[in-house]
Amino acid sequence: MNASQFRAGALDGVRILDFSRIWAGPHATKLLADMGAEVIKVESARAWDPHRMIVGSGNLPDGERGDDPWNRSGWFNTLHMSKLGITAEMRHPKGRALIEELVGISDVVIENFRAGLMERRDLGYDRLRAIRPDIIMVSMPAFGSSGPWKDFIQYGIGQEQLGGIASMNGYRGEDAPVKSGVNFGDPISGAHAAGAVLSALWKRRRTGKGVFIDVSQLESSIMTIGERLLGFQMNGRRAENRGNRHPTYAPHGAYPCRGEDEWVTIAVAHDAEWQRLCDAMGMPQLADDSAYRDILSRRKNHDALDALIADWTRDKSAADVMRLLQDVGVAAAPVMTGEAIFNDAHYQERGLLELVDHPSCGPYFMPGVAWKMSATPGEVRWHAPRLGEHNERVFGELLGMDAAAIAALEAEGVSGTAPDQQN
């Protein structure tokens, strides 16, 4: 792996020491790694990232465990591309010394353990900035580092409910919530943490000072429904389940198309778009119908309007409806399965998925870079690290250790490239 073979990244020269696990923290550092940051993933042979051992048949290449299942987890390998991976046992004096040396040459330290764990390991912010005064530390406990809930453990799977998001995810006219399908708290918290790191780096460039960033995963989730909270505080009305309806636009929804469980989404923002939709459907007279003439009328008669549109879309393919409506300036897109996304020409051109060859798994398509920039577009630079894969590189090139000293670390149980089966 030679850094010179990759394009210049926006975050070239930024080094991040990553203690985070599972999804929220690793998502943050994955975003930053794709932009050129040197992210060093810290695990130990005793306590590796639990995502390595999500090894059900649906999460392993061809459903096979292989000789090293801890290196074959699809979840882990998706979230840790473009990162370096080391093992260092922080409970061992030599492991702790390694970590402290790495802190001294890093710009950012990030972790998402339960609140207070880093302090109990004497690696809290005060200790880290004693090692490097301008260090930026990001802590991501579920409920933040202060407050009455700070000692509780929680995962992203519960933030959707605790944050109130689930209370308005559901079908119209039904009180029961519907889970979004993802552990919503994880990716949104990760994105917020990545943004906070960028802000802190900018601040440090101007002031020379580091900062402690306390990211509450619960608060990250709650912010997505901020207007609903304000609405309740101001008028006492609870947000209702609205299915695919929009609070302002009409028509707005998902409509059935030809085939099994095929749907297309259509969103009309104003009267001019409504006229274009009517013309595209071959029903220009609807635009003058008093029941649908303006936005208030269309919202009032949304059920009848949905039935008319569904009758029009039902015998057409979702792709044909999308192209027809987009050509006349009406927002429309198919509801896609994973296979459809994979085969979509637009997503392929955009590099939504990139082919990544992993030595323990072989070549697989993995999520590409989340956004595109002109001068520094970012890229997936290499596969997710196998356990301790970059021990020699990091300990040797960055810390100046020789081969004998690195080998001694493994012999003493400080580092390793396979799980410690005795613990």
C-alpha cells in the first residue's frame, strides 16, 4: 500500500486515532478516511470490534466462515475501508505506552464507549491534552457525557424510539409506529461527529487550540424532528403518522406500477408542476377541476387524487414513469430494491458502489464515497483492515520500532493478528 498511488484528499495530513466500535463512530471515521485522513483503527486481540463477529450466513462471503471469520464480516468490512488497523492492549503497560505515543502524533481521537470509560482508563481528555495540547477528542456515548442518563448503555437501534422519531413513522390513520429499517441513531450520529471534527480542525487552524466534543447520539437523533418538537411546545399538538404524505406538497406519495411490489414516488411542489403532471398523464382537465385546482384543494382531496394517479401508473413501469415526469420537470423516482440500485446506470456512473478486493473475502462491491468534490473527490483507497494488519507499518514507520520489538509485542500479548482465544 503506497500512499502516492492515491489522489490528494481534502484531509491529507490529518491523523485520527479511532477507538470507536460498531457503527456510529466507525461511520464518522469512514467518511473522514475517504476524504484522505489517515485513520488508525485501534483494537486488541482480546477485545476487537464486535462487528467483526457478526458472522451469520447473510453477512459472510458465500455464507462461509473460512479460516478467519473475524476478517470476513460484511458489516465490519463495509465500515472500515481506507483505514489502517492495529491491535494494542490498553490494559497492558506496553500497550498503553503505544497508545500514548500514537496520541502524541495524532490530530484527533474518537471513541464511542459508554460514558466515562476513557477516563477510567486514564485516557480522558485531560490526559490526552497533557500528551498533545492541541488534540481534538470526540466522545460519542449514547446519552452524552453529562446528565441523569449518562451512565446508561444504548445502541442506535433504540435511538429511533427514544428520540421520538418512531412516534411519527407509520401509515396514515394507524397509531402503531413503523421502524425505519435501519438503526437510525448510528449513521446520523456518525455524520454529525464527522462534521464536528471538520469544524474543530478549522478552529484549531485559526486558534491553535484543540477541543473536547461531546456527541450525544440521542440528541443527534432528536434534531431530525426539531420542528415537530417546537410544534408540540407551541400548540400542544402531537405529530401524526402521515405515511408518504407531505405536510405541504400535494400530490405526494408512492404509487403502484406494473410488476410485483413495484412503486414510483411522485412529488408536486406547486401549481405549475401540477399542470405538467396532468398533461403528462393525458388528463389536462384535472388542472382546472375545482377539487384539485390549488394546493389546499389537492390536500383536502388527496385520497381521491391518489386513486386517480394510481390508476394511471398501475400499468406502467416505474422507470418509464420516472423518465416521463422528470422530462417535464416533475420530481419522480422508482422505489428501488438493492438489486435495482446495483444495476442502475445513474448510480453506476456516480460510483455509488466500488469494487474492493479483500484478501480474506475476495472482490466485492462496497459503498463508495458519500459526496463528490471537484479538486479532492475522495476515494475508497483500500480494503478494511484484517485484525492487526498494519501493526508493522504503524509501529515501525510511525513509532520507529524495529522488527524484533514488534515481534516481542505479539509474543507478550500486547498485539496480534488473531483473536486471543483464551479471553
